Amino acid sequence: DDTASVVVLMYMAKYFIDFEASQFKQEIISVGCINERGDEFQSLVQPSDKKITSFITSLTGITKDMIENANTADVVFADFWDWISEDDEFWN
């Protein structure tokens, strides 16, 4: 369906999303997004094992202390959806 392809491409151009992940379990530890107007969403995510390797810290700047009190992925993605859902242009 060509319509679905156009819609997906439109949203990809509108929101630029960045994920950071842990090294071995490959769990998301950070979600960042910016839209074309410059509005931003950013949240750290607490991985299930709460481990951040020195390699990931040197690559991302994210430390174990930073994710210690972060929300779990289900909370962060619910917040992310709420943030996008508040954008009137998303629904037009």
C-alpha cells in the first residue's frame, strides 16, 4: 500500500529519534527525540540488570549512577507516546 509508505516517511522526516543501548543485553538506556520545530524529549532508561560498562560510559557519557533512579522502559515509552500525542501536527 503506497499510502502507508508515504505516512511512514512523513513521520520519519518529522521526528528524529536516538536510542542508546547497553552493551551485552542490548537494552535501551536512553531515548532522545527532536521534532522539526526543535521540541525535545529525552529520558534515561533503567536496564533490568542496572549495569553500564565502562565502554558504554565512554561512548555515551551515561554512567551507572545516572540510570540508578531512571524509569523503566515501559514508563519511558508511555511518557514518549504522551509527548508525541500532544503534538497537534502529529494527528493532522
